[in-house]
Amino acid sequence: MKTSFWILMIVAVLVVVFSVQNASSVPFSFFTWQGEISLAILLIIAFIIGALVGALYYGLAMRKKKVVGNKDISGDIPFEKVRDRSSDDGI
């Protein structure tokens, strides 16, 4: 399996372990909503939202790359490896 999958799994397990160890109730406010919630639940929700935002960004970047087609846009995606063009012979 891909390395990125295993890294994500390790991070997810660490977030869950950290959340469970910090299960005390904490006050929160989000715009007009206020209340108390378990810190574990709050951390897991924040992790899931962050993962969804990252997946959405990645999906949109890949879609843009696919729509552009043959045009070389390498380097437009920050985490994408850029080819060394100095050794390009045009072949």
C-alpha cells in the first residue's frame, strides 16, 4: 500500500489516542453556538474537518490537472514533484 495511506493511519490513531486521554469537558463557542463538549469529540471533529478540506483541495487540484490535459502544469500543486527541465532533450 502507499506510504501516504500508512502515514494517515498513524496520524489518525495518534489523534484518537490523544483525544481519549483528554476526554474532559471543555466549553466552546462557534459564532452564536455555545456549550460544553468532550475535548475528545471536539478534537476528532476538527481532525475529520481538516481531512475533508485536504481531500477536497487535492481532488480539485487533480481535476484541474486532468482538465488542462496535455499542458504541462507541473509545479502548480505545492506537494507535487517538479521535473528537472535542464536535462530535457526534447525527445
